[in-house]
Amino acid sequence: MQISPVRTQVAPAPAAPVRPANPAASVRPSAPTAGHTPARRRTAFGRVAVHAAALWGVLFSAVHVYWLADGRLGLPHGRSIYGTPALLVIDVIAVPASLVAAGMALALLRSWGERLPQRMLNTALWGTTALLIVHALPSVPDWIALSTGARDAATLSAEDRFVTFLYEPWFMAGGVLFGLATGLMRRRQSPAHAVHGA
């Protein structure tokens, strides 16, 4: 008699249940792109302010060169600066001073600016900002009075209109531009900001 071997079958282990994926967990918030971070936006805005401030300085210098060439456009009653010695002296000084201010603004961006004494550059830039704004401050009450209707522009003389609507607003615009350029770019270059932004 032959005895057939008994075969034992091992039942396969039950498969682990498949858990449905959690859609909320699989969706991860995307990291903000480098081009949209606040620091990048400040830097981009600072670059625009730097170039605008430099352009302001170049244009202001060019205007004074035009007046030195006995140009009359932009002066009240077509007056020449040669008729007023004080204006002539101011004009001669303003030509190189405006170009120096433009160069100081560009030093915030250019590599050669890093070789300049930074404390001196910083002082000069903030000093330029303060000088331009303080120069325009006396006209602020006139601007407020004219904008609110408390004063009529028709009552202004030709020289007052030149100062109120052209000359002093130009100084105020320069002060704002230099202030923005210096504040934004100096914040970007400061060691503390570099550590936090890293």
C-alpha cells in the first residue's frame, strides 16, 4: 500500500487595505518664487528709484547749463540769470553739484560704489535728500492753499507761479527720489537685512 504525502497549503496573508490618498495632504503650498518675494520687490523698486534720482540730477544739471548759455525758457518773464549775480553763482554751482548727486545715486547700484567710503556716501545721500526737501518746504502751505481753493492761482505773480508750480515741485520730487533710492538700497545692503533675507 502506498501512502500519498499530505500537502499543506499556506493561505496567503491578507493584503493590507489600501488607504485612499488624502488630497489635502498631497497638495503642498508652493514656495513663493524668487521674483515675487517682498525683498525682491523692494530691490526692484529701489533700482527704479536710483535711476530716476540719477536722471533727475542729470536733467537739473542740463537745465542749468542751458541757463548759463543765456537760455530764457523756464525763467520768469524770460529773465536771464546774468541779470542777477546771485542766480548766476547758484547756477554755476548747481551744474557740477547735480552731476555729483547723480553719481552718488548710481553708486548705490554700481560695483565701483562699493569702493567708496560708505559712511561718507550714506551721509551725502541723506544730506542731499534733506537739502532738497527743506528747500521745497516753504511752498507746501501754498500748495495746500491752492489745492483747497483757499488761494487763487490768478493772484500769483509770474515769479510766484514759476516758484510754486515748477521750481519747488522739482526740488521736492528730487528729495523724494533720493530718499527712496537711499532708503531702499541701503536696507538691501545692510548686514542685518542680509542675514534676515538669507
